[in-house]
Amino acid sequence: MGILQNWEQWTSFLGQQVSDAKDSGVPKKMIEKAAVQIGEYLAKNVDPQNEQERVLSDLWAVAEKDEKQALASCVMKLVQQKPTN
């Protein structure tokens, strides 16, 4: 999981995936649902590789369901503002 070791690479990668999904016509709600599922997977199976991921992991650990949806939505907004390669 080398992509997770560098915050800039990780957010660029996620931004590209969100952009590709939107370009393919995937509805925003479906993308958000997938983001929550990815967040759940990462929280259960991947150790944070940097400070930013540690903060997200800690927030995810204490968040309720609706808060996790909000966190996933915020991460989606963040990665869409970053330039993709």
C-alpha cells in the first residue's frame, strides 16, 4: 500500500478516482456510499502511514454513522480540489 505512505499521492489518487467515477456518470450518493465503505475498510485493515491519516483514523474511530458520512463527504471535497496527475 505504498500510495498510502504519502498524503499528496493518496489525495491525488483519490481525487482522480472520484473524477473518473463522476465522468462515468456515477451518482454522487453512490460515490459517497463507496467512500464510507472504503473508510470502513481502511479503518479496520490499514495502519495510518502519516500524520494526516492518523487524524482521519482517530476521527473515524469516534464518529457515529452520520458523522462518518460527513467525514467521507469532506474528504471527497478535499481531494477534488487538488490537482490530479
